[in-house]
Amino acid sequence: MATTALHPAARTYRSTLYEWVTTTDHKKIGVMYLINSFLFFFIGGLLALGVRSELAQPGLQFVTDQVYNELFTMHATFMIFLFIIPILAGFGNFIVPLHIGAPDVAFPRINALSLWLLPMAGLLLLLSFFTGQAPAAGWTSYSPLAQDRPLGAVGPGQDLWIVAVVLVGTSSILGAVNFLVTIFKMRAPGMTLFRMPIMVWTVLVTSVLGLLATPVLTSALIMLFIDRNYGGAFFDPRNGGDAILYQNVFWFYSHPAVYIMVLPAMGIISEVLPVFSRKPLFGYKAFVFATAAIGALGFSVWAHHMFTTGAVYLPFFSLMTFLIAVPTGVKMFNWIFTMWRGKLRLSTPLLFALGFLSMFLIGGINGAFSAAVPVDFALHDTYWVVAHLHYVLFGGSVFGVMAGLYYWFPKMTGRMLSEGLGKIQFVLMFIGFNLTFFPMHQLGLAGMPRRIADYSSTAGWNDLNLLATIGGFTIAASMVPLLWNIFVSLRSGKPAGDDPWEANTLEWATSSPPPPYNFDHLPEIRSERPLFDLRHGHAAPAATAVVPQSASTSH
Amino acid sequence: MATDSHALTPEDHSPVGGLAHDERGGISNVVLGMLLFITSEVMFFAGLFAAYFNVRANAPQWPPINAETGEAFHLEILPLVGPATVLLILSSFTCQFAVWAIRRGDRTAFLRNIGVTFAIGVTFLIMQAIDYTLLYGEGITLGSGTFGTTYFTLTGFHGAHVFGGANMLGVVLYRGLAGQFSARHHDAVEAVSLYWHFVDVVWILLFSLLYLLPGKSPAGV
């Protein structure tokens, strides 16, 4: 009696909550990544509304200078470390094992650890609001601004920030190890590297970046922590330390992190565009090599954030920054020619993917502008930079996240999202986004510095700031149809079936939501579009072939 | 309990027991995962080393003057650090002997060598603790300028990694005593030995940097 083992697929007697909290299933963990990230997205969004409300008019209406600094610091911290990076890891978690035909990730329990470190980090950050002074040194936490000294960051708030970001970094490192081992070791028979979906390639390159760059951030933050708490002398010039050293070590992580924040989003839209254009991705191998090139070049451009320090070799970093536009340009052509003469289906995922293409293009071009040293000297720390980074991270990554959400929601839940509400959300978000961030280009050119709570009413910045604030609230409004859409769909959405989009990749070959361990049978994999081959008959006899037991469960 | 032919262990039937092994004969998931994790650890130490070289390059002379005593900082190799270094290098050898032993299926030699490695790891930590106490007694502390900060941060994080590695060795020793490793199943031993070698290599670099690399005189002297 006691020797009878419970079959892995059998229902447990535990409650649903217990099952989710203790799960090591990559799909449930992926979904929890998404839920957790969206919670912090909304918190970060509220903080952004605080920033925009204060800036709507000259003068201080709502908050003090100190609170304003806390608002934009925590806005960026939540959005970068607890929304964009984790949510892309969440999509990777859900999709990568399905994409390569694996039963789970290589280390499921470590995967659960990676997930649960994130809400802990988020709670520590929220806790810092109750320490008297929340972190207010910007998300970059430059020294000496972030040192424990008058006019710096006094009190435990900044320490909580450091610990939280180290936890997020640890989560990223463990996640990267997991992704890399999964991708290198657990691909289904026939799934060669050059038959992997582009999404998997982007997660692979992202993981390499995370693996090599994140520990350097950890070392920077630990040195800052030692400076603040144990009288260390790394970054504080008073004790013989070097403030520029912090910037170097920080950006050595944080520039590759920019690609960590956008490459998986590029992967998402590279899955969406072929499916909704009814064509294969144009130039698969060029795309793969461009992704790898972005990853490699990403390690040689960090000091373009530091041109005005006078402590970096300008021609080298300027040249490398321009160079990185080349593989990015290759990708733009991949995407455009994927759609060229395709049979476009203007569903919500495609709309968001188009939003990504157009907005990321603007973000790329205004970024290449700033790579020119004289331009950068003029625009450094102005609203131009704020416009640029939001066109890349919001116009790029967040639109990509939305495309992925509408595309994979049916697979995650078994229910379709409403197309009507999705289109309303897209229109509101697209308009709100451009209203908010396009004027910031002009504000930056007109000399408005970033990270200020107040500005002169005679500087000529009033109208554009009001416009940006209106845009900010429009973005917030665009979240209402999204939440309503998800709520309605979960209660009474149209059942999705296995493959509602007539897609190409393996996740659509299993049920929605997929069972534990994902697949009973796999179609024969002879290209990067196994389901297309299957649907069009070329692989039909092989489709019912049972995968040998050793191949489906042994690794 | 037949030993002449391969008896199936529970691991051969478990749906998850097989996950750690590669039937196609490649590197196992566990070992690859450890190698990747060590890569990230290398980058972590690279950040600290970069900081060390940076403050050293910025300083007018190295070692700098201790503000409290008015003399240049000085570190002694004897009596503690030199022997500790020799011991740690030896432990890399014993660790590798343990791996070779379990690959042959020789559990006795495996346990003996892992036990010695574990003991050396603990000894190293004790010697480091004594050394820290002596240094604090001489007024060289974490807060005494760039020299103290970099010295204690670099050696301290190395010590933390020795502590982590000794814990892993302890787990391997415990599991080995429970008979969980065999010539076929010993991924954990391979992975932990890699980590221990990494910790050893970091110490050799640190020792060369902090104790052997000549200092620089103030400009014009």
C-alpha cells in the first residue's frame, strides 16, 4: 500500500493555493512571474502618475522636493527591476520549455527560488517607504548621492534598496543558469539550435548577458553597502575612494541590462509577426546573428552613459554605440520583410507588435543621436534622455509584453481575450504613450533637466509638460480595458482550443493550458516551424509517432 | 545485494531521478549548471578586482599610509597566511583525488579524500579568522581607508565562498557516508569539486595580488 507512488499527473488533495505556492512547474511559475510583475507595474505606474502630476504645472503643488526624488527613484526601480526584467523572464519561463519540446526547465526547484526572491525584493522596497526616507538617489544610486551622509541617503531606506536589488540580481543569475542549461541540454529530438524559435534565441542571449553582467552589479552594490555601513572607502572621495568607479561598475551591468530588457521583447514580436503575416520570419539566421552581435557589442558601450564625466575614452565608446545600431537595423529589416506581401491579420497581438516596431524605431534613432559626443554633451541629463529611454523601454519592451500577453494568454488560460477591448487598450495606450513621451524630446532640446520637481513658469515648458501629464493619465486609463478584459475572459471567455492562431511553434501542439510535463507526443521537428509542416501535410505520417520514453523524460 | 551485475536503483525508475543525467553521453545538467554559475562568480570577483586595481592606481603610493599609525600598511605572510595558502592548494588535490576515486567506484578512498578536503576548508576558515583578529589588533580594519576596505572585502568575500564550498563539501560527505554516490551517480561530487577548484584559484590570484605584487612608491621618490 505504502509503496504505491502517486502518478505525477494525478490531482493532489492539497488546496489550489498550496499547489501554486509550492509548485515547481515552469508554467505555473511563469504565470506567477507575470502576476507579480504586473502588481509592481501598477505600483510603479502610480508613482509615475505622482511624478507627472507634480510636473503638470510650475511650482510645487503636491509633494516636496524630497518626496519627488523618492517618487521618480522608486518608479524607475519598480519598473526596471520588478517589472520589465522579471516579466520577460516570466514569458521565457512559460514559453521556452514548450518551444523546445522539454518537460520542464533543467532545475525546477531553483526556478521556484528565482521566482520567490522577487516578491521578497519588492516587499523590501515597499518597506523602505516606512523608514522615514525612501531611496531618493535615482535608480542609478550614484555615489556620493547614495552615501550615508547629510544631503545624501541617510537611514536604512537606501540599504533596503541595495538588498532588494541584490535579491533581484540573484534571481536573474539563477534564472540565467536555468535557461542556458535547459536550452543547451533539453531540446527535443530534431530541435537543433538553428530550428529553435527566435524567442528561445533571444532568451539564450539575454541569459548570457544576465550571467556575465548581473554579478558585476552585485559587486558594485555590495561595495556601496560596505561604504555606507562599515566605513568603507570604495566610492566616497572623502576617504580616498572614486565616485567614477561606481559609475563604471554600475553601467557595466546596466547597459547590458538594457538589452536584457528588450531582447526577449524582440523575441516575442518575432513570434507574433510571422504568425499574423502568414509567412516565415524573413532572414532567420541573420536575425540570430544580429541578436548575438547585440549581446556581444552590449558589453563595450557602457561608458556612453558617462561621456560628460570626462573620465572615459569618448571616440571608442561613441563608435561602439553607433555600431550597435547595425545589428538592430538588420532586425528592423527582418521584421518589415516578414510582413511585406504577407496576409496580415490585424489582431491585437499584431497591433502591439506594430506599436513595438514603430516606437522602438524612434527610440533607436533618438538613441543613435545621443551616441554622437557633442550631441550628448548638450542633451545629457535632459528630458531628451527620458524620452529616449521610454521610447525603448515602454514603446519597445512594454508593447512587446502586451503583444506577448494577448498572443499567449489563450495558451496560459485556455480562454481568448476580447479583440474589441484589446483594440481599445491598444489605441489608448498608443496615443497616451506618444502624448507623454514625444513632447519630452522638445523639452530636452529646450534644456529642461531631468529629476527636477519644479521649473520656471517663464521657461516655455508649461504646455508640453501639461500635455505629457495628460498623456500619462491616458496610459493609466488604458489599463482599465486590459484588466476588465482579463477579468471577463477568465470568467466567461471564449474557449481557445489548442491552436487559436494557426501558429508555427510547439507550444500550440499541446492543450491549453498545457498539462504537467507538457507533451505526450511531439510532431517531428524538421524546421523552425514544426506545426506549419504538420498542418500542411508534409510531416503527417511522422506526426503520430510516439517520442521514445527515454527521449521525452530522461533530461 | 548482488554486486557483480548492475542492480537497478530507485533512481533508475524515478521520473525525476533521470532528469540529472544525459543519456546521450554529454555533460550532465548539474555539471553544466555549476560551470555556468562559476562563470557568474568569476564576474562577481572581476568587479571586486577591478575596484581594487582602480583604487590602487588612484593612490599616490601603495600600500598607503595608515592614518592612525603614520606608517605604510604592511601584511605578513607568516605565520598564518602562507601555511593557509599551501593547505588550500593541497585541498584542491585531495578534492580531485576524491572525484577520481568515486569515478572508479572506490567509496573508501572517496570518503577519505572528501573528509580531508572538508577538514582543510574548515581549518582555512579558522586561520583566516585568527588572521583577521591579529590585523584588527594592529589597527588594520575594514574602515581604515582604501587599503583596509579592499583587503577585507576581497578576502572576506573569498572567505564567504570558502564557507559556502565547505558547506557543499559537508553535504557531499554526509551523502557519501549515507552511500548515495557510485561510479554512475556522482554529479554532485563533480559539481562541488569544480566549485572548490574555483575557490582555490581565486585565492591564488588574491594571494599573488595582496601579498606578492610589489607596491608602488610615491611619485618622485
